[in-house]
Amino acid sequence: MKKYASLLLALVLLSSLVLSCAPKPTATPVPPTAVPAKPTAVPAKPTEVPPTPVPPTPVPPTPVPPTPEPEPVTLTMWHAYGGATGEKFEALVTEFNETHPYITIEPSYGGTLWTMRDKLLTAIAGDAGPDICQIDQFWCPELAEADSIVKMWDFIEADAGFDPEDVHEKAWETGTYQGEVWTMPFSMSNVVLYYNKDMFKAAGLDPEKAPATWDELVEYAQALTKDTDGDGTPDEWGLSLVLTANFGCVYNWIAFLWQAGGELFNEDFTKSTFNGPAGVEATQFWVDLVHKYKVMPLAPPQKGFENDLIAMTLASTSGLGSRLASLGPEKLGVAFMPKGKEYATGVGGANLAIFKSSPDYDASYEFVKWMTSPEINLRWSKSTGYLPLRESVVTSDDYQAYLKSEPRAQVIIDQMPYAIVRPNILAYAPGSREMGLAVEEAVFGNLDPQTVLDAAAEKVDAMLAQ
């Protein structure tokens, strides 16, 4: 037993000795576990208290100057509308003044177109003309050449709201001189035959059928001319025309000239042709109505048509409204001008001109534009018998309803394809006076038309040569 214990002890000692003599292994270094550095303490942000907003100092707006009110202006306006038509025209002027507080138009009646032309030319020569004027369509050459009017097209071209295409082409012709528009068309008409249906019935004529030719005009007039008291002088006349120059007989006579196939001048306006065969024929026809057929008075009774003393008359369509009012719709008939060799009628009416003497061109144009606007043109046309200037007015529901209720007005439109514009040349205004005086002389004196027309042509040719 002891023997085994000694042996075990010896083995233990020997093992220890061996272990102590063996080389020690090199230890693999183990990196130390990094100990994070203690972070520098960041002080906690204090709870932010929003600052009390301070309202910005108000900046006053840049002052905008007020739109200055227009300076009040008063403009003079001359016109040649008399009677009921004149009252309607001046009523429109009053309406314009009421709706345009800074513009006052002062209308003034200048007499007939014959006398007003003289008055106007005299006033212009003395720097005393009007600011605006209603003129006959063919006056613009004289006024333009005198440098007394403002070119209307300059205003129209600058007016974005004005559509020139809406205005009747023949209306523009009336205000055009040498290719430029000088005056604004205001009203347009043509010559028609007015007749009294009751007098037709009394003479055994069909009241719905008017004479259609020159021959028929004579036949109807003979049937309608009556000497009711047997004193040898007619008391009721078949026909009446304006026969004096100062009341515009030339306007009707030119239509007869055209119907006979004639012209006023040659193509280049260097020579008169109104004294040719057609002019002689037209003038002789008028002379015969008075002296041969005895159906037309030289001095017609006052208001003879309205008082059943004249059965037929040839006159402007502008009188439709007044004739309806005086004769009544049941008695009044309206028809084409009786035809000669061909249909023809004249374009009549009036234009508006702005004069260089006007103190305010813009205000003057404002009046012209208002007077020719679609609304006013519609009302003016319906109340008078003038043809609407604008296609939009003719085709409007309002005017079409008017034509249905007043079919006589349709004649005005139906004749327009045969209506001829008088030439806007410098010699026409004074030359037409010579023509009118010649016709008056031939009719009143029962003179040879060729002789009196030749004398007038000589004077007019001198005007054309200037």
C-alpha cells in the first residue's frame, strides 16, 4: 500500500518537473474591448419659446392718381331736317346729351340742303362753321378740298369696335372722295312712287297695282286727274314732282335720265353727257306731263297728297314714316319707280362730317359713332323710312319683324340693286345746281330741252375743266 502511494507521489513530482521545464507558449494578444470614451455632454437645448410676432410696419401704398374727369365740351351741329323728321333727329340729339354728360351737342336747323350749302360755305370762309354737320352725300369733295373737314376713316380705323364690313357698300361710296372716306354715312334712301289707294279706287284703278312704266304712269295720271267743279282747271291731280331747283328737282330728274339709258358725264369726268339723247328724253317727258298731258301742276296745292288732291308722287323713301302718319296705312301705297328703258333710282340720304374747327375731335366722333350705331340706326330707319346702313340691322329680328308689319318698307330694300350713287367729284355739287336750274327752266317755260341742257352743259364743262 505504502509502495503504491510512494509511486503515485513520485509520478506527480515528475510531471510537475516536466511541466516546469517545457517552454511557455506565446499568448495571442487579445485586443482590449474598447471602452467608448465618455462623450462630452451636450447641454440639452432649452425649450424654445416662440417670440411674440411683431407686426410689420405698414408701408403705405403708392397713391394712384384718380382718372381725371373729361373736360365738358359743347359742340355745334347743323342739319337740314325739317318737320317731323327734324323733330325725330333732334330727339336723338337730346338723348345723346342725356347719356353723355360731358358732351353737349347744340343742334341748329340750317334750312333746306340748297340754302344750308350756301350758308355752310360762307361760314367756312369766315372761320365760323359748325363743329359737326349733316351734309348732302356729294358735298365731301368741296369740303375736303377746302381742308375744312377731318378725314373720317382715321377715326374708324382706330376704333376696334367698328366693323366697316357691316356698312352697305353704296353707303361708303357716298362718303368717299379720291379713294378715301371723308364723311360718315348716316342715312340712305332711294326714290319710290307713293300713291293714294282711295283715289285709285275712285278712278276705277286697282289699288294694289301701281303703274310700272312711263307709259302707264301717264295713263294712270290721266285717269286720276279731275276737274270736279268744271272750271277748266283740275282740282285733283294725277301726279306731282318737285320741279324747282332749290328743292332738289335734280335728284328725281337724274333717276329719269338713268332710266332713259343716260349718264351725267363721260367716263373720265372731263365732259358732260347729261345733255345727250337720254337727258333730252327725260326732260321732255317732264315737260309733257305738265303741258301736253296736263296731269301735273307747276304749283301743287299745299299738302295736296295728304289731303287727297294729288294721287301719286315720286319722292324719297325717307318720307315713308311721315306719309304713313298723315295718310294712314289703309290709304298709302308704295311701289317701284315706273320703269323707262331700264330700272333705276337714285341713292339719297345724308352723311355726317367733323370739321377742323371742332374743339374736340374725339367728342365729335363719339357723337357720330353713337348716331350711326346699330341700335340708333335701327330706330332711325324704322321711324323715318331711311334704309338701314348696316347689314346686321337689316337682318336683325327686330327689323325683319318691322318689314312683316310694314311691307311697304320692303320696296326700299328691293330697289337698292337698281340704286345709283351720284358721283363724288369736285364739280358735281355746283354742277348739279346748273342741271336743276335747266330742268326747272324747261318745265316752267315749256322750252326745248336740248337748248337749255346744252347751255347748262357748257357751264358744267367749265367746272370739270378746273
